[in-house]
Amino acid sequence: MTTSSDDPESTGRENEGERTDGWDSSAYDGSHSFVYEYGEDVLDLLEPTPDERILDLGCGTGHLTARIADVGADVVGLDRSPEMLAQARERYPEHAFVRADAREFAFDDPFDAVFSNAALHWIDEQDQDAVLECVADALGPGGRFVAEFGGTGNVQTIVDAVATELERRGYPAANPWYFPSVGEYASALEAHGFEVRHARLFDRPTPLEDGDDGLSGWLEMFGDELLGPVPDDERDGFLEAVEDEAREDLYVDDDHWIADYRRLRVVAVLESA
């Protein structure tokens, strides 16, 4: 597949490794806006310049795409969610957004950099090589890849609390995300011709908005596959039980929840052939 910045509706195959339900883009920009707000720090690692062509991989509603463009860079936002892209195009009509699969995309002209925030952990582990192959193909020699996403142990307390309650009710448990270690992901990058210049795994406890409803709201936004086995008529009771399980570790100051985020940041440069 070939995708170009003047072909905004181009798309690859649907990604089984990403959530397949529709995103609530309004909630994403509202009570879950921390996703892209924290991503602004990653732009310091990207260091975009006015003469560069940059791909924002997994651009969501386009806020970071626009921030990159603010320096004068020629930026293209790519995402597979039509809901996210509709909001991005409405808010930032002056920028280019394309719909495509992170595992199967290509552009006619190379990029100087590929940037990604909070997207790659939605793709199955067995599909990560396909993503890195596409990223490498999209870059010219010396091009850089700058990304942040969930690292090993990310939201482990939440995942464990959900798994405990699923087991109590006789439902199967699954973790839908890919959270690699530094060594694991650095090795994958090197296998695709990248030299790793920076790799850091760090804790980032993240306050959740909506007060007492913060954890349940987070799970309803991001935990669709975690909650998949639970019938709709059991959902409210299930979420209350998960809150009870996680409360001691994640409910802070008796007024809000935190998510036990752990993030992996990488900067890698594509070596010359």
C-alpha cells in the first residue's frame, strides 16, 4: 500500500492488535486528555525543525501533530481510528491526516523523523516487527524514530485487579497490550537497522480525573478488551469490585485515583545501508 499526504482516506488492513471498537474521541480529549498532554514532553526528544518532514504515527485527535507543525515542520498525522481522525481534521483542517494501519503503510517520499506517542502498545507483540519495518521504510538514512508508549509493568495493579475479579467470576483473563522492557525493544530496533541513542523506562503515576469514578472511567475508555468477558448486566458490579481490589494501592487522599503508568521512551536513528 502507498499512502501520501494528499490521499487522506487511504487505509491498510484493519489491525487485529488494536482495539476494534469505536473510540470516544470527545472523552479522549476531555477527561483523558493527559494522554496527549504528557506526550508534549516527548517533543523535547524529537526536537523538530522547520525544514523537516515528520510522520506522527498514531496521531489520535491531532494535538501533537499540530504542535510539531508549529515549528514549521511538514508533518503528516496517521491513525487507523476514523473517530479520532474526524476530530483531528475538524480541529486542524490545515494539516494532513491519513487513515492507515501502523503495520502496513508506505509513503512515496521519505520522512526525516517518525514520532509516536501512546500508540504502539495497542499493537500485538507478533505485529511489532511489521510496524518497525514500516517505520524504517518510511525514513531516509539517518532518519530518527522517537516514541513513548507503555513499558513493562505498565498499569500492572489495574490489570491484576481486573484479572482477580475475572477469576472470581469464572471468566478468562487477558492483557491486550504490548509492554516491552528496554532490552526487548532495543533489540527489536537494532534488528531493523536502528542504532538506539536513548532508551528509558520510568514510573509515571498518573492522576485520573472524575474523582471517585476515575478508575471505572479509565477502564471503560481503555480497557474494553480487559472487560470483554463481562456481560453488560454485570458491568457495574464488576467495576465496583475492581475498585475495591485496587483501592488500597491506587486511591489517593480519599478523593481521586491514579493509574500506575510505566512508560518507555526511545530515540533511535536509522543507520545508513
